[in-house]
Amino acid sequence: MKKIRRRDFLRSGMLAGGAVLLGPRLAGAFGQQAPVPIDAGIVTISGDDPAKNVAKLLESFGGIGQFVRSGQSVGLLANSPWKNPGYFTNPEIVLAIAKLCMDAGAKEIVIFKPIPSGYWEKSNNYAAYESMVKGFKYGSDRVEMDVPKGKALKKAEMFRIFNEVDVYISIPVAKHHNGVIFSGNLKGLMGVSSSKTNRYMHTPDGQYSYDNHEYLAQCIADLNTLRLPDLCVIDAIECATTNGPAGPGDVVKPNKIIASKDPLASDVYAARLIGFDPGDILTFPRAYEHGLGQIDPGKLKLVEL
């Protein structure tokens, strides 16, 4: 694949100006008549009931059964460590997805990284999910893995269970990040790698820094070559636009949830939705060079429920 230079990326018809809006004119072609093509679609939904909206959202792809089969193990990756609203994935979304997976016959739900105390209880419906939550399995030991396609990142310590589950669902919150501007599916995968690997991804000498933007963006793209999500569900209900990853800072409230099978395309959409210019986000062209998704909006189908 031809390497994309940053200046060309900024000027390109893919992402310049309003080209990435993926607006209602595309959505109108689909309506509610048939499922959205899983490999070429983005579906969004607005509303104040995340659990109900997640079910409606996935119905547009033909239901959770398009992604999860009976007897399979399902791994969920949510952005959970932070305490400030807009900086962590709404647990209502994570729990709703877990419940749908269990209803589809999943044999177990794996939460790849440990959840901070009190995270699940932030859900308004926690009592209804409590017994299910007690059955969740969490990542513990890590293993060093080669990154065969890595350009800057050649090895990574990852939770062992990341490669053992049958289905991988990415559930990030769309938010600002000081190192690469935007955090979503692609940046979120660093939640599965160790602090040692993450330090190396920030700078080759292993020091945390947000100054080496190009290097961090390349490492994030490299890391994602290990495994792509089977489904991406982005929390765009309340989203931080400054001082990420932890905050506090400014937030916007698009009040949307976004679903796609394409981690790059849905990140591009979410980034513009919360006010960022995708042409400024170096993770995107680096991921595209690896073939990790689509950034040409003309090749996507958008349905807005």
C-alpha cells in the first residue's frame, strides 16, 4: 500500500473539510429495510437510554448473533480506569453488550483489563446486571508477543487472554488524548498492553512523554496489527475534548453511540463528531497504511437511527 504523507492526508478528499461528514444523504439509502452491510457500515443512535439503544443499534447489523455464536468466549475492551465523566466508557453500554452476548449463548465474558472499584456501580441498572458481573473473567497474566508487521513496535507484552477469546469487542469512549489528539478504538488497545510496553510506545527510551506524536501514532497502529475487533461500539454520549486521557477538562455531549466493524472508519467518524479534524490525527494514516480499516467516506454506508 502506498505510504500516505501527512500533508497529502490533510489535503486529500478523504478527510478535508466536510468530506468526512458521512451525512444523512447516505443514511437515507438504508432506512430500516435491511441490515447494514457488516463490513462496510457505520450505524449511530441518539437517545437517553444506552442499554435500549445498544440493542437497537446492533439490530441494524442483524443482531448480536452476527458477531457472537453460542459457546464462544467474548472479550470486551472498555476504557474504564478514569473517574471524570467524558473520560471513561459509560458502563451502561458495556453491561448491555455483555448481556446481549450472554443471551446469544456466549460461554463467558472476559473483561480484558481489571476494572477499578465502583466502575460497574456507576450503571443505573447495576442491580439487574449484578449476578452477571460476578461471573466476568478478567485478564491477569501477560505474555510477550512479536509484532510481525510493526514498523516501530516489534514486541509487546499483552494480556494472554487477548488472543484466546473467540470474539473481541472494542468499547471505547471517544475523547481527547494529549499524545495523539484522539482516543478511540485504535488508541484504546493500549489498555491490553503492559505499562512497560506503553512506556516504550510513548518513547523508545521508555519514558512517558506526549511530545513524540509521530512515534506514538506509529506504535499504536503497529499494536493494532495483532488483532482487529470483531465489533466496535464507541461511546459518544459524553466526550472529553481537552486534557485526555484522564482529565478533568472540557466535554461535549453528542449523546450518540456508534457501531461498526471497522475500527479506523468509526474512529474517523467519532473524531469529527466531537470536534477534531481527522487530518490532524496521525494515528489514522498510520493505521490506513497497515490496512486496518477504511478512511474514505465514499466507501462507507452510514445509518443514523
